[in-house]
Amino acid sequence: MNLLILNGTVCDPANKFYKKADVLVENGKIVKIGQLKEARSKKQEARIIDATGKIVVPGLIDIHTHLREPGHSDEETIASGTKSAAAGGFTTIFAMPNTHPPVDSVTGVKFVLMTAMHEGIVNVLPVGAITKGQKGEELAEIGKMRNAGIVAISDDGKPVMNANIMRRALEYSKMFDLYVISHCEDTNLTKDGEMNEGYISTVLGLKGIPRQAEEIMVARDIALAELTGGYLHIAHVSTAGSVELVRVAKKHGIKVSVEVTPHHFSLTDEAIKKNSYNTNFKINPPLRTEDDIKALIYGLADGTIDCIASDHAPHLDEEKQQEFKVAPSGIIGLETTLPLVITNLVHKKVLTLSQAIKKLTSNPAKIFNLNKGTLSVGSDADITIIDLIKTKVIEKFYSKSKNSPFVGMKLTGFADTTIVAGKVVMTGGKIVSD
Amino acid sequence: MKLNHKDLLGLEYLLKNEIELILKTAKPFKELFTRTVKKVPTLRGKTVVLLFYEPSTRTRTSFELAAKRLSADTVNIAVSTSAVVKGESLIDTARTIEAMKADFVVVRHSMSGSASMIAKTISASVVNAGDGMHEHPTQGLLDMFTILEKKGKIKGLNIAIVGDILHSRVARSNIWGLNKLGANVFVVGPATLIPKDIEKLNVKVHYDISKIIRKLDVINILRIQKERQEQHLFPSLEEYSELFGINSEKLKNAKNDILIMHPGPMNRGIEISSEVADSKNSVITEQVTNGIAVRMAVLYLLAGGDGGECESFNS
């Protein structure tokens, strides 16, 4: 079916396009953008979407999602995770490989792709493991996984502690133009760690995680990227020091890109105290401090930070409702990422809308070499329509899990409609069932 | 005056006058111990559950005696936290106790925040008997009661807490409480066992007690655990003892009436020498007696008891 999106403001950062325009979609592709008087006159042939007062942007891309399938379908499945993505305005998501078993072989990659094809409602792009079993010991079959369809490699959830293995991963994956997504954490420094190390951890009596545990690995991986000429992407950066390391590396022409999560620029470690040990504030890397948030925001504004990613990490209630020390780290984020970006970055004038959308669309597409992230004529009709002024209290999720620190928080700016390859999968905040 | 709290989770959450109320209320309870019948009917018909996830003969017995001397019924639940036997979750255990209609749950747990987690789940009063590295409020209170009894005041006293501050809930409760009552608090220990940003809690950090020994009125010595050595926090117990163990040599420039305290159980010859532990300056056994009185006051006040008019101790 054809679609005609009328009267919206089109924001397509890759084409530096930002004005009122109509969008015509035919056969899953974008056909025309502009004042489509002609199309309007034949509009009975197309489904009309009235986007008056709303913003039409390229479908959002989340480069950091944990879908939990295979292995933990009680927490999330590819079906439920893609619904959560669609509800949050995402049309493409990267499936991180730390499932059970991990996606470290062609079989795993095919499983994710097949399941996504049959049960998913947005594009799912698998990330393969760097090492077999994500054990950090031997390289996984990166080339074979590339041929099967992975878009990057990562042992996310864990670092590759052995610098030599990381060196070889960066060297080897370079052949395929594949990025290595690095989870930067020195596990000797973070052992038994529960939260950011500082005044709050001292008062709460929780084991601290120093910023340097992340920064040491960011520095190491930048050095290895320089050594190998490999492609390094740093996941969920959380400290001022990490941002500065990346800024300097970029100045020196090292191929490094970096993402930040909305929770790291929205919350500080004080939230754990204010919410008396609520484990929905237990995240890895941990929530840091105001100074770090300032640096993250500055890094977003000056372009050091390329992408914003959810690090959507579903966990069951019964797992989270344990003592802080034993509860797993991580929160869901697909359905709160866009509202947090709009509320905390766009409405607070940290980023313009175009700059923010860029970090959720064309920047990740460019880094990971995806043929997505723009509304150029001829590209896939992955489109998100955003209501910038809709205000809502976060309460319910399409995700199977509900481990979010943002429950009860009032946010402004939500996805109104999500379109994948010309098909409306979400509208008015509700998933469209077949 | 009444204590307007459901739970006692930490001294951080109490106001100065609330701490003073508890300490004042403990006084008549202590006087009770000199009588032949050491019991009052105050909490008759109330049930106190002692939920201990960590073995602790001392604290458990103290709470049990406190409850019994108030005529409450007590039930002991000792739960093993070994990783091998994965038992019921803390929340489910709390709900079970709630269903049994307990009035008080006294909880000891190896993980910080667990007392607060139970308190949020159930309507019974929760008394934190030590949660991980967070707080041990009744220990802080009994330490303050002891100091007050011996020195007649807390305001203006120079008090050092010596040892493993990082892992110590006793240190944290003492720091909160003593500061609220106007003491000057020092922490002394190896740099590896001093937690980050502790200065923001209004304490002064020292690595060598001889630098401050002359001005100290009280030394509170913490128990050092052997496992800290395995975590690379200090090289050996022998070295720890040489640098931080309190012995007569280290006390030679101390005031004559310096109080020596220790929450117990002591490692004699390591953090404290026997000579010091058994000296006339030591109030370690009196701390134990005072612990019962303070815990009686806490249970009594949490049950809604009136502590009478509260005078300030700032004399």
C-alpha cells in the first residue's frame, strides 16, 4: 500500500532538510518529498497520515538492544523487543549477542535473523560476538558471521580483558569494515562493584566502581585502534574522562566512535540514594555524577559523542527485586530513549532537533555502513513521526520487562507513528496488530 | 516526646533531638538491670522477629534480651546466605513474616540496603541490626550512650574511629550520630580502607594515630577481618597490627581518661592489645550492657512509647 504523510515538518539531517513537506511512499520506498499537490489530488490511492504539527524523521536506529532471545524469553523475545522498539519510534535495532547461548556463530546469527523475519515488526540487525562464548579467549568466526549478516562485533556485557585478543579482533574485523563495539570495563577494578565510587557509595555502603575502570579501557582500546587501524566503537560511555579521551583520539584521526545512553545523561548516582536502593537504578556502567553529565552533554553538543543508544536490558521483576548487591544490572530503554532525548536535550536546548535526530539516525547508519537513516528518495520507507509536545507519565511498556528507573516520571516528546518499509507498525502510541 | 518513625534504618535519617530522645529513654531501662526483676510489661503481647542472615551471637542476644525485658515474645530466624542453597528471596521472607503478624522485625544482613528493602515491603517496624557496609544504628546509639555516660557530654569531644572504615557499618552510624551531637570525628586507618569522599561526612582522615593521640577523648577500635588481606587491602595482619593496632605504646601520649571502645568481637593482639582491652580506660564490656538498654529504648519508642520531655545534652 502507498502512504502519503501530509503537512508534517520533515527533519532529515543527512540531507540537511528541515521544513514543512509531504512524504509519498510507494512499495516500501520513499518516492517524493515536497509540496505534493499532485499526490494530494490522487490521495484516494494512498493511505493518508496527517502529520500536522508533528515532525517526520528517518526511522530511528538503536545500535544497542538486548533482546534476550534465545535463552531468556521470559525477560524479552525478538517479538516483544521489536514491539517495544516500534513503540519507542525505532525502526531498526541492533541485537546484542550476549544471549544464552551467545550469538558467536553462523547458527546464532541465522536464528536471530529468521526469528526477526517471522516475529519481529522492526528491522533487527544482529551483532556477533568478538570471542567464542564471549569468554574473551579465542576469536569467534567473524568472517563467517559477517557473511551471514552481522553488522558489528561485540562481547558487550563484558569487556575483552586480554589486550592481545582485542588487538587481533580490531585487526581482523578491519578486513570486513566491521566495527568492534567495546564494552569498556577493567573487571579487576570493578569486581563486586555496585555503583559509582564516590560520596554516595560511601554513604550507602555499596561497593564503588571508579570512573577509571572505564577510562583505562577506553584509553587502551583507542591505543589498539591506533595500532591496528581497526574500527572502534565505544559503547555506553559514562564519564567525563572517557569523553575527553575520545575527543583527543578523534583529533588525532583515530577511527573511533562513541555512544551514550539517555540514562547516563539524565540521572546521577544520587538517584540510588533518593530511591533508597531501588535496583532499577543499578546499571553497568553505573550512573555517575553531575560533572559527568555536564561532560556528556558537552560531548553531545560538540559532536564528540556520535550516537545515542538505549542499552535496552530487560530483567524480570523477581531478579530485580533482590538485594542491591545481587540484583542484575541494566534497565529497559527502547520506550524512553526518544522522550528523554527530547525532554532533556532538545527542549533544554542542548541539541537542536536535527542534531538529536542525527545521533539516532544518520550517524549510526554512517558508522555501521547501513543503507538507512535518511529520507532520501529511493531509500527504505523507515519513518518515525514525532509529537514534540505530547507529555506523558511513564507507566506501561510493550517490553516484557518493566525494569525502568523512569516509571512515574513525566516526559515530553514521544513517537506518534512508526513506519517500517512503508508499513505502519505503531500509531498513537499503540502497536498495530496484523 | 515520641519518636515519629516506623523503622530505625540508620542514624542518617534521625534528627539530633530524636537521637537524644533515644539516649535519654535508655537511661531508666539501664537502671532496671540493677533490680532483681529486670523486666517491665511495656511490650506484652508484641512479637519481635529476629531475622539474622549473618551469624551474630552478640547483637542477636542483645536484641533478644531487650525484647524479653520489655515482655515481648521473640522468634529467631537464622537464614543461611550460602550461595549453594538458594533459598527464598528476601522480599518473600519479609512477606511471610508480615503474614505472621510480627510487630517488629530486627534484621541483620550482609548486604547494604536490605533492611530498607524489608521496611518498604512490610508494615511492621523494622530495626536495622546491621546491613552490609551501610549502617548499624543501635551500635552507634549504644556507643554514644556509653560516651555520654562516661564523659557527660558528646559535643566538642575529639573521637577517633580506627580501622576498616570502608567496610564498617559501625563507623558510618557513629559518624552520622556523633556529628549530629556535635563531636569532632576523626577516622584513622590504612588508605585502602578509607572510603572515597568520606571527608564530605565531616570527618578528618588520618593515617597515623600518633598525630592526633594527644587530643583524643575517645578511641573506637573496629574489628579487622582477615579476608581484607586476601582482597589486597593490606599486606599482612602483622603489618596492620604494627601500624594501626592500639597498644599501650601508641597510647603513651594519650589523655589519662581516654575512653577505649570496641564493638566486638575483638581480635586481641591484632587491632587491640589485651593490655589496652583490659585497662581501666576500656569500657568494652559496659558497651554490651548499654546495648541492651539502648535497644529497649528503640523498641519502646518505635512501639509508640513516650520518652517524656527531652532535654538537650549540649552542656
